[in-house]
Amino acid sequence: MGQQKIIIALDGHSSCGKSTYAKLIAAELGYSYIDSGAMYRAVTLAAMDAGLFDETSAPPVEKIEALLDHIDLELKHNPEKQRTEIFLSGRMVEDLIRRMEVSGHVSYIAAISAVRRKMVEYQRWLGREKGVVMDGRDIGTVVFPDAALKIFLTASLEVRTGRRYKELIEKGMAADFSEVQKNLEKRDHIDSNRDDSPLKKADDAILLDNSEMTLEQQMIWFKDLYQRIISGADDKD
């Protein structure tokens, strides 16, 4: 494909397949894949480890802010597993951050302005040389508002619940379908209504509802869009 390196911002709702899609796009282009959601999950895990969620689902913001000073995040590529893994203060936590307990608290953490500022600063640093595909909730609106290609991915709640439930079961984690659906509905509400960087489609993002699409069909769609962007022929239809 084209030689010109760009930033590709992929935003969307929980469990609509952003990470899987972003990884495929990155592999297709030889780009780096960056999962911004993993960063917020890692901070959430740190807060859980510190006992901040033991007695409440909404610990004081100042305690989370104080915790930030002691958090060191690092992303490393694992060639053996062919994946990018996140390290929290030197400990690999890629699998731990995917647990339902973390999912239940991450939207609260992600709504805290101090957390967002720190994560956005790190994300922009990671994308400084372009040639990256980053997925999240505010990549096209806040992190990289000038990204050459922005995609907003969505799918129906039923489809997303099924995907998340299947993912958890395949990883050997306990899961209840109705609990997964309630968790997604809660995250959708918090993500879309928070004061700081709410989840929303950027004005110049291309909407893709993949409810009825296979990954192969999504990649065909992407390759056509990418070629138009690179050639400068995309008219944002």
C-alpha cells in the first residue's frame, strides 16, 4: 500500500471490535497499533490494587489523582504472542486488565480529567512519528484531531454483548450474558455523557456500523477508504 505514513484514529463504543480491527489495519499497513483503552484499564487496575474501590464504586477523585504520580505505563511488543502488551510499573498486566471487574470501573476512571490529561499526553507522544493506528473513545476528537483518517465504529448493543460474552468465555473467564449487557449499557452512558472528552463521532470521521459485517468485509471497506485518503481523492461522503 502507499508509502506516506499517517495517523489513523479509530473510535467507537465498547465491544464493537475496535481493537481487533485496529490490529488488522496496523498489520496490513506495517503500522504500530496502540490500544488507548488499555491505558485507562491499567490505571483502573492500579486503583483497584490500591484498595480505592473496596468500599465504593466512585472513590474520591483526589485519591486517583494522587495515585497517578506513582503510575508508570509502558507499551511493549511481544513478538512471541504477536501482540502489544501494557506494563504497569514494570508488571505485565495485559490479561489482568481485561477482567470484568476492571471493565466495571474503567469508565469512572476514564471520566477523571487528570487521568485523561496524562493519558492524552502519553498517546500523543506515542504517535509523534505517525505510522500508527490508535483506537479508543476520543482519539479523533481530542488526541489526534488532525488525524488524516478517522473511523467511528459502532454495532448494535445485542451484537456487542454477544461479542464481549464470547471473548470472555474463550479466555476462560466467568461471564453472564445479562451482566455483560448491563455493563456495556452503563459504559455507553458514562462514556457518552462525561464532561471531559465524551465519546462522540468527530465531524470528519467516517461511520462504520459493523453489526452485519465480517472482518474480511470490513478490511475490504478500509482498503478502499485508505487508498482514497492517501491519494487525496476522499470527499468525505
